Amino acid sequence: MTRALPLLLSAAAAAAAAAACTGEITGDPFVGPAPNPYEELERLQREGPPRYSSRVHGCTKLRYRTLGNVLRSRGVALAATGDVSAGRIYRDGAAALGAPNYGGRVRETVELGLATTSKIFDIFVQAAPELIAAMGARPECGGAALFDAAGRCNPDGVSCLLGVPATPTHLQICEQTVARAADVESGKQLAVAVLAAAAHTCE
């Protein structure tokens, strides 16, 4: 004895679905409308051709050793032993930063995950006082301090911190961060951490 299947559609809905299936489909249903050539031209002028933009606009994680070289070249003591020092966080956070494990035959992670981004920000927050104090004397920066005598953000110093010429937007973020902080010194440290972390995490 066979059991009837449950009725999923009403008779009217089933008839309508059957009628719709008998129609003739014209054209490829998976092909959308033709792109606007003017919009495509504007996009290409802004982003460049695909073979170029796929490389320039791609974002991979900063390699562990490269991050250490950047910190060291800007005056951060990577051998520091303080519990909350930037050097200690850098050394102890190797796994979160995606460092390679040669003993375990694990290559370095190239994807920029949330844990890596958070750890890089933590490092720059703790490294900010060292960066502010040391960058003016670093030969790599040509003597450009991060802040001038009046406490304003120095474009040359910010450029050395970021590794690219500082734009008016960078300087505006720096000035606003300092101005909105509870005190000037905390504002300077937060501004340095925000700019450095954003520059080295593709933000």
C-alpha cells in the first residue's frame, strides 16, 4: 500500500507553475545587461586595468620579520623585556602575527586576519612613546620628528612613520586625534598608533 505524498502546492499554484514552465525562454538568463562604457572608462581611469589593479590594490599581511625591521628602524627596542613593551608583545605574539614555524614546517601566513590586525595595533600603541622619542634622531628619517615644538604633527615625521608621503588627510587625522584626547601626550601617542597601524594593515 502506497502512501500519498503531502500536498505542497494548491491546485491553482500548481497549474500556474506548469503554465509558466511551458513558455519559451529567449536569450541567456545568466547574462546581465551590457555595462555602461562611460562608467567602465571612468573605473579604468581610476583603478587601472585589471592586471595592474589586482596587484596594486591587493593587500597581504606585513611579514613578521619586515614588521620587526620597521619597528627597529624607527627606534623601537625589540629586545625590551617589560611586560607591556612593544618588543615583548612583538616577540610573544609571533603566532598571532602569522610568523613562520620552521620546526613545524609551517610557512608564514599571508592573509591579514582580525587577530593579526589587533596584535599589530597593540604593538604600535605600546611603541608610540618610543617612536615619538626616538624618530627625530633616526638617520632613516633625516632628523624629522613626529611633532614640532608647538605639538603639531610634522608632515616629514608622519611621512617617515607611514613610509609614504603624508597627505592632508593624514595630517588632519593626526591633529584631530591629538586635539580630542584627554591630554596632549596621550593624544600624540594615540595619533601615532592609529596612523602607523592603519598604514601597515592596508587601512
